[in-house]
Amino acid sequence: MAARRFIRFLETEPAPENHASTGNGRWSNKDLEPTYPEERTWTWYNLPLFWFSVAFGATGWNVAASLVATGLTWSQAFISCCLGSFIAALGVTAMARPGATYHIGFPVLARSTFGLYGSYFFIFIRAAVCIVWYGIQSMYGANLLSVMLRCMFGHRWTNFANSLPASADVTSQQFLCFFIVWLAELPFCFVHPTKIHLLFSIKGIVMPFVTFGLFGWCIANGAGMGSIHLASASGSASPGTNLGWAVMDGINVIMGSLSPMLVNQPDLARYCKRPSDAGWPQGVAVFVSKVVVFFLGLASTASIQGKWGTAYWNIWDLLSAILDHEWTPASRCAVWLVAFSFLISQFGTNFGGNSIPFGADMTGLFPRFLTIRRGQVLCAILGICVVPWKLLASAGDFLSFLGSYNIFMAPLCAIVIADYISRKGNIHVPSLYNTSKGSLYWFWSGVNYLAVFAWIAGVALGLPGLVGEYQPQSVNAAAKNMFKMGWILTFVVAGVAYAVVFCMGTEGRGWEYLAKEGRNGFLDGERDVVVGVVVSEGPKGSRDMDKGDKMSV
């Protein structure tokens, strides 16, 4: 009896009987249902400001530097950033559309593409990426906190004894800061996504001013814009035949830094009031912010390198170098404010890009016991287990990590987008919770094997190159070059393969017919009846929607 009461205590709040799932507790809870109208609190400026808050932060600054640090000239890196950001802008807008239109997150949207059971695997791999990135973003925050503590305590902090061996790839200072940041982030995990957009909006307004301020200081106190040619590593890719592959490799890295955000878009866009709130403005924000931050990072680093002789690629290294050369009360105060701003930016990036999507994934996998808030707390706990300081030990290892899951996430995005287009944007929301055999998204025993085949086809082209990233002598040059264009290659192959083998069509229904005139994914009059294997169209339709009609939606 006590065990039964404990289980009931752990169970989540069920969905209302008259909502999309008709009370099917195994496949839904309140967080998995289409977002209620009163919870659609995001408007046209929230997502653009979210992207500004993400780009004007440590991740945007550091990825640009990593490209140059591993062999690209500054001009090649900048070209890669422009092309990669443009592709990302298109992908972000396309992935956000289903979530904003039908107010469903990725775990539910995945059911329409991969089937109710087939979606489990793809939800899991997305969740695994969120855990890794949560740890990495927390580590970024730890390095920024270390700079703040140095501003406050000076040599008492810099002389903090390190008791960890070099093989740990982390110092005692960093380790302590990591857990302080982790503890500071934990309370935010209890904030529901309907409220967290306020943090993104504040960040999106403040961070551009902070970043431009740091850029202005570096230009004024360094060697200036004339030293931007210094932002090139020795051994940079040579012009001619290697230039194309160098640029493709750079695009792959840029897309690797944004791939988690692409897949996560439905989990944020579902809270928008209107589909247009997740439209072209956020695409423009993605492109402009990424390109601007990329240039600011390169120019600032090169200017300081021209004056002090060292390239400080990471934002926390640059701030530490400023303290080394300008140890004055004014400099310490300014650096503390900049580091604090970037730290808060990391918090927001972690929540919007990792914590909230992971929480959504957990509701999709375990709707009976996990909500978004509970999933966010679990993500924070698991983020420690991935040992993020090992991933950040060197620029080369970090870029290998970024590229490695490109080949898994890019095909996933491609198939979801291709499926939405092939259905002319029509998703029958009640069927996303309907496990009856023959229902629209049941496919074959709950799995859309055609989507799985297309995903495998895309991933397969990137696997040889992935092996070559860790064992260079085991593969030939062709495999390595294929991996350099891994995101684009796997995305195109998977999307085309799915479009060819799974031409769904809508048999006369127009673009997003089920989203117009307040239908919200329901057929006309369908809310007045119980959703089952056979669903009556209601007063505006004269026939029932049987299995054949389901496949035409």
C-alpha cells in the first residue's frame, strides 16, 4: 500500500480528458499536450532575442576562434561562418514551423515522422546530445566564474593550490567553479518554459552591448583592425584545390555548434502565440548575430595579438590577459561585469538549448513519471557525468566532437522537414496520441521504417570519416573529405531518400489545412467526438475518416 501511494505521488499530472490525447496517460501528460492558449507566452521578438543571447556569448566567440586555431585563415573562416549561418537560418526556420503551428514539441512531432514507437530512438539520441552540451556550457561558465573570482580576490585566487594531476585536464580552481556554476543553474531548472523567455529577452538586449564594448576596448587598446591578418594559424589551408574543402570543413563546424539548436526548435516555438512568431525574423537573427559575433571575436583576438603577441581565442583567456596587463580597479570592475554578463548568457544558452529540450525528451520517453521540470533537473545531474573538461581539452578534440554528431543530427532534421513538406504541413494532432493499429502514425507496428532507412542512409555516408577523425591512418582521403562536408552531405542524402521513398501527399488538402481557422490539428467538428480509430468529420463533413482518409491528412 505504501509503495502504491509512493508511485501515485511520483506520477505526473494527466492530460485533460477532452484534450488532444483524450486522457491516454501512457502517451501523454500535461507537458506533452499541445501548448494551452494561456501558456503561449512567446511573441515575435522572443525567439530573435533568444538567438541574439545565444550568439553573443562564449559559444559563438569560441567556435570562431577554434576554426582559425586548427588551420583556416581568417578569411576562409569568415566565409565558412557566413555560409554556415545562412544554412542554419533556413534550418532553424523550417524546424520551428511545425512546433509554432501545432504547438507541439519535438518528442510529439517525431511521432508523426518516425512512428509512435520509432520516435523513441531519435528522442534518446537528441537527449544524449543535450546532456553533453549541458556539461560543456557549464564548463564555459566555470571558466568565466574563475575570471570573476580573480577580479574579486586577486592573487589569493590565482594562488589557489591545484591538487589534481595534469591528466585530469582540469584544475582545482576550474573544478570548484564548475560545481558553483552547476549549483547556481539548478534553481532555474524549476522554471517552466512559459516563464524562462524573460531571461532570454533580457540577455538578447544586454549581450550585444557587452560584446561590442569588449570589441571596442580590444581595438582601441590593441593593434587595431589592421592586425586582422594575424588571425590565421600556421599551416592554414592553402588556396586552390584545398580551399573548397577548408571552407566545407568550416561550415561543418559551424553547423555542429548549431545542430542541437536546430532539433530543439519545436520545443521553444511551441510556446509562440502565432506561427509567424517563429518565422523569418528569427532566421535573420540567426544569420546576423552569428556573422557579427564571429567577426568581433576574430578582430578582437587579432588586435590583442598584434599588441601583446599572443592569440587569446577563448573569451575567458582574453579577459584574464586584460587583467594581466591592466590590473587597475577600473579594469577589474569592467572585466568582472563582462565576465558576469557572459556567465548569465551561458545560463540562458544552457536552459534554452539543453535543459528544456532534455526535459521535453523525458516527457516523451516517460510521460507517466517525468515532466519538463523533472527532466531539467535530471539533465543537470547527468551533465556532470559526461566529464565536459575532457571534451574541451584541445580545440582539435572539441571540433572532432562537434563534427561527430553532425552525421547523426543532420539526417534527423532533414527527415522531419521533408516529412512536414510532403504532408503539405498537415499534422493530425489526435493521431499523435492514438496507438490503435491502423491509425495515421502507427505505420508498421508503431515504426516508420522508411524514415529509419533514410536516416541510416544519411548516417552511413559520414561513418568512415568519423572513424578517420580518431584514427586518421585507417581511412583514405575521400572518406576524410566526405566527413568535412558531413552536415550538408548527410542532410541532403537523408532528405532526398525520404522524399523519394515516402511521397505522402495530402490528396487535395491545402498547405497547413489542419492549422487554419482555429483547427489546431483537428478535423472540422472533431473536438465534439471521441478520437478513436474512426473519427467523424462532424457537421462540415459527410463521411467518416477511415484508415484511408487518415493517410491523406
